Amino acid sequence: RSSDLVPDRIIVGVAYDCVDKMVYWTDISGPSISRASISGGEPTVVIKTGLGSPEGITIDHLGRNIFWTDSQEDKIEVAKLDGSQRRVLFDTDLVNPRGIVADPAKGNLYWTDWNRDAPKIETSYMDGTNRRILVRDDLGLPNGLTMDPYSSVLCWADAGTKRVECLNPNQPSRRKVLEGVRYPFGITSYGKNLYYTDWMRDAVIEVDRTSSKENDDFEPSKRSRIYGITTAYAQCPPGYSYCAVNNGGCTHLCLATPGGRSCRCPENILGVDCIERI
């Protein structure tokens, strides 16, 4: 079933909250971040200030947070799902951050930076600590990024190398899933399949991650450039987070780490009692 929620906007990133069944998206024409129920209804803007070019977006469904990249402000930020308690996680060593995915059950965050001089894929804990480069060699324009929540396999679509590749973040070896793709932008996982959007084909292409075979493609009746894509899981993937119960005991932001959590304060909270702790 195809439905058009927001015409006349340039929506780049899209994410899904499997708990409340809400779709979130970034809009660079606004710029803004909005959400709406997957069953329809009026969109609500959750963030509309301090944005330049919000592109990638991901949901921490356990901790009830959103993370997004901004390639004009060169930042990665986090906030609660309603846009409150906003905090900058990173504002250094970013040039063109785009794709971003959270792994809430393991407390990790991953993102791409298609900086033409030094493209990279980075990772950190979801509280912004332990930042490091995961992939820096043989990248061109890493656009889309996705993680299968069941296998923890991380995959990306690169419009420079014309490849779709995957790796397990705990093992350094990369696997080329597909070569010679046209101009991939967004990518998402569902089971053993990957679905990526392609600007040259104006289509969504289904690929079997295990056999590296292109299975199918979908071309919307209205031909246009397709940006972000996400999977709307009928049920949330299994997993536990210290932030899932009582907000992890935090007064404000609860940000997961592997085997724990950090309590963080939002910015601009004069006069508010906020306690930061690990």
C-alpha cells in the first residue's frame, strides 16, 4: 500500500518507531523533523529550529530517542521523540554526515560521512563516547546505512564505488553484496533482503544479501528521485536497554552504552535540575 503523507517537500531521511507505530522524517526544504502515524493522520513537526540540512535519522525505540545528522551544520544530535531535551553529540570531524543507524540493544551508533576528501563510516556508543572510525578505505560516496537488528550486520550503499557492502562491526572483514549499481541513496534491511533506492533508476531495488542477487524492483507510478527508505517492523526486534525501564533512572536523556547507560542533560536548560551520571 502506497500513501503520500507530505507532498511538495524534500524528505531525505525516514525512520520508524515500532512502539508507537510512527514514521519520522527529515525535510531539508523546511528544514524540519516531523512525524505521523503509519496509519495516516496529520503530520506533527517535532523540531524546526537550529537545523541546516537534516538528512539521516534513526530511532532508539528502547530509550525513546531520535538521532539525526545535519550536513550543513556538520553535527549529529539527539533528542527525545517529541523533540524535547535536545543535545549535540558531535560537532567535530564531520564534513558531510548522512546515513545514521542506532543499535539500541547493544548501545551503539553508526553513521556515514561522504566527505569527498576522506569518506568514512564511524561508530560510537549512543552517549557519544568511544567514537572511532570503522571503515575508511575504498569508499566513495557512502550514502545509505542500515543494520539488521536480528543479525547486527551493518550494510551501506555507496554511490561513488557503485557498491553495496556489509560487515559485522565486531569483525573487520567486509563483504561486497552488489557491484555496478547505478546511484544508490537510501538502504534498509528486512530479513535476508536489502532494499535500496536508486536515483538513476527512480526505483526501490530488492537484493538478497546472502546470494547477492537482485530479486525485484519497484517503480512508483509517479517517477521522481527517491531518497530515504526504512522498514516498518510489525513487532519490535527483541532486545533490552537500561533506558527502557523508568528512563534508566535518569532525570533527562538516557543514552545507552554496551551493558549500561549514561544520563545526559540537554543543552540550554537553565534553571532545570538535571543530573549527569554514568
